Amino acid sequence: MKLASLRTGGRDGTLIVVSRDLSRAVAVPDIAPTLQSALDDWANLSPRLATVAEALGALGLRRSRSSATRASVTEAEYPPA
């Protein structure tokens, strides 16, 4: 699972989950607004973040199989809670 912060969203930035190949990312404000908040409650939040990471990976497989054009950043569907 790859996590990153965007410079927007205040002092700590906005948490995003990034695909393994770095071609897609999605903000996850309903899970954790910042990387620090995710780390503070890691035991509870990491399974949900992992689900998002898996969804991004599956999205990449579907796109590559269908030869769709890849966007540099896109949003994926993931379970809210």
C-alpha cells in the first residue's frame, strides 16, 4: 500500500492512496483526512486503506485489459465504512 499527501488541505496536507504503478490516486477523506491521522489510528484504519489500495490495483488491471487510456490521477470506488 502506498500513501502520500497532497499539499492542499492545510498544514498536514490531504491523504491519498496511490496505485502500485503510481498512475492513479484517490483521496480518502472519509477514512482519514491526513497521513498523520491515519498513523494515529493505524490499527483501525489500515484495513480500510488497504481495501482502497486493492481497488486501485483492480482498476489498473481492468484498464490494462481493456486498453483504456490511463489518466495520471483518477478516483476509484471504494467502500466508505
